[in-house]
Amino acid sequence: MQVVGDTVGVDKSTVSRCITRVSTVLASKAGTFIKWPSEDRKREIKNGFYENGGFPGVIGCIDGTHVRIQAPVQDEPSFVNRKGYHSINVQAICDHEVARWPGSVHDSHILRCSKILKHLELTHRRVEDGIVLGDSGYGCKSFLMTPFMRPTEDCHERFNRAHTKTRCCIERSFGWWKKRFNCLHSGVRVNPEKACTMIMACAVLHNIAIDLREPMDDADEVDDSCIDIPFRGPEEGRTVRDHICRAFFG
């Protein structure tokens, strides 16, 4: 903000107020530009994921990434992530929802508290409705497929390879997003509430840029701050996972 202020000849506080106002307006448009796909769009997404990684029925990939922030005055320990710095844990499903939580909060907890989990629990009735791929940081559910932690059969290995190849798009998406908005990579020096608003504004602008096919150089960078912590809870989706594994990878 100091650099911008010096460049255009205004005080840093003026730049801060402008950024806050613009970010707030952009974040208010999230419902228009960040949304769950329609049924027609789901069919396109399934075909695209299958062509890329060979995994059937996928309508999205989920993961979390850290956005560095300055140490907050209130509840400071909650924002220290496992790598030892202060951050907001941003959870996203490719082309859909972005959620923001203190850096110490686990991916699976963010999902449990999100609207998208409630939506999937209410609407998902069969495999044909589409599934989301997540890493071992999530619990395996009928609509959320995670890899086999200890594969014992060849079909498990094939399942895991297709899962990894298909799910890597979320890491590329985070890398692309942070390259387009460098503040997400280098960090934002504001309080957590303002940081969350700025993060959502960047998500809205990113989706607008994708819709307008705005070009980017070297867009396939992979984000290295994605969270990968094994989930130790019950895996209610194992029956569905076994069915997909034997039907498609056996």
C-alpha cells in the first residue's frame, strides 16, 4: 500500500480505505461468480475430469491452502499454522466455493462447517450425482472420495493413480490464483477480517478473469502450501469407494 500511495501521490491510509471498499463490493458479488455448477455444467465437468485423469463422475476437487497474514492482536495462536506462521486457511472446490478459516484449523473441520457439505448431504443420492475428490486430510464419504491409505490390491493402486492425476488440478488452480494475485502468495498485512474480504475479492476477480479468458504466462505453477494431513476419523464412504474401485479400476 505504501508503494501504491507513493506512486499515485496519496497517503497509505487512503490506499487502505480504497482497497477495503473495493474488496467489500467485490466480495459481495461472490454469489454471482462463485457457485455450484448446473446439471448441464456438471456433465461437462465430469467429461473433462475423466479425459484428464481417467477418474469417472468427478464434479470437483477440494483442498485447502494458506494465505499468510500479519500476527493478529486477538486470538493470535489460532492463526499459527503447522508450518509456524500466521495464515488464513482457504478451502476451495475447483470453480466453486471458497471458505476462510484461521491457519490452525484442519481441512476436515472447515468442510464440516461449510454450506457445501450440507448441500451435498441433502442432494447427493447416488454416484451418478457426481463426486468430489479430496486428499487424505478429509474423511471418505459417499460424495467425497479419498485415496486408499494402505492399498492392498492392484485396483487400489490404479484408483490412487487416477485420483492423484485428476485431483492435481486443485493445486494448479491455487498456484494460478496466487500468481495472478501476488498478495495471496507474499501475504496480506491486515487483520484477519479484512484479509478474508480481500481473499474473497481475489476469488471473484479470478473467476471473472477465467470467464473472460484473460491470458496468464506460466499459469501451471503448483501451490506448495496445500494442506495434506491424514484424516483419522470414520470413513463412511468406503463402500462407495470400493464399488468405484472394482467397477472402474478392477
